[in-house]
Amino acid sequence: MLDCLSAKTLSYPKGSFLFHYGDHLDSLGLVLEGCVDVMKEDFWGNTNLMTRCRPGDIFGESYAIRTNCALEVSLYAEQNSTVLYLNVSKMMTLCSRACEFHNQLTRNLLSVLAERNFQLGQKLEHMTKRTTREKLLSYLSSEARRSGSSSFDIPFNRQQLADYLSVDRSAMSNELCHLRDEGLISFQKNHFTVQFPSS
């Protein structure tokens, strides 16, 4: 089936760009190893971390499905990364061999697109909060619910979390300390615990 989809595997060293703003994609990328950040940068160089792709996550599917659509984001290897690329146009049409798993792959792609839409909706929910405090509480609350526990690890360091929430890092760090002092959270690096304030 990989032959039918013109599959290719590429490796990227940490700190390198897979694609830049304005590049074109005809394939979606499946992260096999490492970590790939999807980032948007404005005219003045301010960076917004849109999402982080870990092993098993895909990227570029929306651009690959929309033919001749230039990337409005850049893709960056946060760690040494290996990516499997699959041609989307070949994925969306049945091959001459009528591969047994082709239909299942298409269904899986639709499922992934639905999940990505859900994740973007969650980020939008955080972003529409007015203050840094509200954005942090919204994000930490959703991470606690997602993990099913009041204690959880987040996939970001402080700068990356600030970029993800589009807030100033120092203001965010101050707000985290206020939330800790109020008894709403405790944290050690990227490990957080949300809690009810003590009376």
C-alpha cells in the first residue's frame, strides 16, 4: 500500500525546518520519531506555536488536500525527527490494485481531520479568553480533563506555552506564580496539578 501512496521517509536534525511559509505540500506528514512544531510567524517575527506533532501525529493534511495552496505556517524539528510522507491525492482515489486497506486509510484520514478540528476548537477556546490568567486556567483545565487526572504533564516548556497561548512569557510566569500562591495549581517544570483552593 505504501507504494500506491508514493510513500517516502525523511529525517531532520533538531533545529531544522521541514518546510517554510510559502512552500507547497502534496503529501501529509506522519511523525514516526521526534517532535515537529507547526508555527506561524507574523511580519515582525513574532512566533505563535499552533500545534506540536509527536510520533503518530500528522501534519500538512489540510494544505495537501487543497491543491496549489501555499503553506501559511512553518514546520520545525523540535527534536531529531523522522517523518513518513504520503501523497494525499493518491490516498483519496482508489488505486488500480484496489488495496485492501486503502478504504480504511481514507476513513482514518477523515477521523484525523475531525480530531484536528476538535483540537483547533479547543485552542480557539483558550485564545478567546481575555486575560493571561483566563487563558492559563482554560488550558490547564482542559489538560486535566484530557488526562483524566488532576496531575499531568504538558508538552511545552514555558516559552512554548506562552507562544501557544499567545501571551508574554514573563507575564505568564508571574500569573502561574499567582495561581500557585492562591492554591489553584502547583507545578514543577512541565508537571502540573490543579486543585481547589484551601479555605
